[in-house]
Amino acid sequence: MQPSDIFQHQKRNVLVLALCQAIMMTSNTVMWSTGPLVGVELAPAVWLATIPNGLTVLFNAFTSMPASNLMQRLGRRRGFMTGAAIGTLGAALIAGAIFWRSFAVLMLGNATVGTYLAFAQKYRFAAVDAAKPLFKSKAMSLVLAGGVVAPFAGSALANLTRATFDPIMYSGCYAATAVCTALTIPLLGGLRIPAAGSEEGKAGGRPLGVIVRQEAYVVAAVGGAVSWLVLQVPMIGGSLAMKKLGFPFKDISFIVMWRMFAMFAPSFVTGALLQRFGILRMMVVGAGLLTAALVVLLMGASIAVLWVGMILIGVGWSILFLASSRLLVETHTAAERGRAQGFFDSVAFGVSAAAVLTTAGMFEALGFELLNGVLLVPCVLCLVLTARLAARRRKGSAPLRS
């Protein structure tokens, strides 16, 4: 397929990928809203209840490199379809685990879903693969914008299906998630992206060690990791703080819903902002918003403080994660994208997994306010590194790719 033919399909590619992103994030909403409840019912001890959700994030990180390498060989379309099949199996295993009252199968199902996410999290990169240079930032942004429906669609899906197999609660949620994930397979068949078997995909490229030592790659990786760290820790810590203070579940779900909405709503315009103001400036804006959010959360765990703080976190995450991902694209060739993008996601989601698995303990040890205060350190580090790279580029001493 010639580049000119590929570019003719760029808008259809974005639409397909945005729909798949919406389905993926809707399924995620179902899992994160019902997962702890299912874990409490099936776990042999209460402290193990969040382990299945933690395995989802952990396997997302562990399998990110293999997923990227597989797509480098098979192409985006077949790679994504393989991932969707894995995700369908994972959701079905969780539905079965609830029927069979098996905590072991529940963990297996969550780990399998995490493997699917390692593929699906590359939707944003796929939008760039077949886009004209001036459309790349907007394409990536619009794909992420597909997640804007997730807070509402996921909540509605969970409420509609949780009692489908009454008295066995929540199994219907995962059966519905399996069906939704399976629907992405024919959708993905409509992608028109160059396969990895093209000449540029056959070229060896540089070793991973050389790629990741580039200053721009380091800044991109730090931005991606910080965006997920500050997204996860205050949300989990905030939920624990609200529960400890006796807030009803509806207040907790209200905060979660607005955070998720704020994560994806800005994506409709972030691509245009990246194009106008530049990637590094927008990274500074994103990291600055996350820093401001943490300062707000130092005031405590009231509804008003959490609402403002979580909206700032959602918007800051949207800008910083998208800008970091876009910066990453500039650091590697098409032949290197499997290892470069895979390692980037391994770092970002590895940090996310660590946050999910350790936040409860850190909350007990530090308290909500001090927990957020500690997070100011990586935010400031991200700001310093980004500003330094921007200054070096203005002087012409930091090339896009070295």
C-alpha cells in the first residue's frame, strides 16, 4: 500500500481506533467499579481483594514489550485483533470465576485482561502511523477522546447487567464486557495501516539501549510515568480517605466519574493545542496542572477539594500523557517503534501497577495529605527535565532524534 493510499484512510482509522478506545475504556470502568467488590466476595482474606485489579495493571506493564514486538511483525490490525480476542477470553474468565466462586480463576482472568490492555493501549500510536505530519497530534488526541464516553457508558453497563444472573451478582457485567470487547474484532478489520512487513518495518534500527538514552526519550518516559503515578495514587488514596471519613458510595463514585470525564474530554482540543504551542510547552502545562492539583489536595478530603483536585488531575493527565506520547514518536523510526513504544508503556504502566499495589499501605503510613505532598517531587522533576530539553532545543543543541 502506497503512502498516498494510506493517508486517504487516516480519518477512518481514527474513527475506528476511537470507537475501540471507547469500548476498551468502558470495559475498564466496569472492571474498576466492580472489581474490588468481586474481590471482597471471592478473596480468602480481605487484604487480598485488590490483588486481581493489581494483576491487571501489572500484566499490562509486563506484556507491553511483547505486544509491541508482535505488532511489529504482524502489523497493527492483526495485532489489535489478537489482543481483542485475548481480552474477550479474559472477561469471560472473570464472569466464570464469579459463577465458580474461584479466586484463582478471577486472578487469571484479570491477568489476561491486562495482556489485552497491553495491545489496546497502543491505539493512540496506531493513529500516528498512518497520518500526515500535520494530522499526527490531532489523530492521537482524537483517539484518546474516544474514552470520554467511558464514565457514563461503563456506569450504565455495570448497573444494567450486574443482576443479570441474579442471585450471582456482577457476573453479567463481565459477560457484557466480553461481548463488547469481541465487537472490536470486526471493527479493527477496517483499519488501513501499513503492515510490519513493509520495507521500513524490516530495517533493524538501533538497539533499545541507544534509543532510551536520548534526552527526548527520557523526558517522554518521565512524563508518561508521572502522569500515571499522579493519576492513580490520589484517586485510590482519596477513595480510602472518603471511606474512612464515612462518605457514602455515591459521593465516591461521583468523584471517580468526574475524574474520568476530565481525563478524556480535553482530548478533543489537545491535539490542536500541541500543534499550535508545541509538545514541550504542553508537557509543562500538563505537569503544572498535576502539581496544582496536588497542592489543592493538601487541603484535605472534602467533596469540594476532591472534586477540584481530581478534575485538575484528569485534565493534567490528558495533556501530559498525550504530549509525552507524541514526543516519544519523534525519538524513533518506524523500524524501532515496537521496542521504543513497548518500553515506554512498560515504564508508564509499571509505575501505575506499583501505585495500585502500594497506595493502600502508603495511605495508612502517611495519611492522605502527606501522600499527595510526596508526589510533588516527581512532578517538579518532570517540569525541570522538560524545561531543560526545551531550552536546549531553542539553542539548537538537542536534536529530535539522536
